[in-house]
Amino acid sequence: MDWASAKEHCKKRNWQWSLNLINAAQIEMEEKEKYIQKLESQLKAHRLYNSCNY
């Protein structure tokens, strides 16, 4: 289930606590994805730097 359909499911049932949880989880996942992209970029740069030094 994606974020939008999960939110719609909770809205239909008036589950505000679930909506709050979904919103918090979505924000956390987006932050983690940004952090992962940053780390992958740093790793790529580090590998490139190391390959040029050998």
C-alpha cells in the first residue's frame, strides 16, 4: 500500500491517529532516502578519488 492509498483508507474511517502515524512515517522515510542518497554520493566520490590515487 502506498502513502496516498493508506491515507485515503484512514480518512474514510476517520482514523486521525493513523493519519498522524502515516504522516510521521512518510516524513521519516523521505529524510532517510535523502540521507542514503548523500551517503551514496560520498561513497562514489571516495571510490573515484581512491581509483585515481593508485
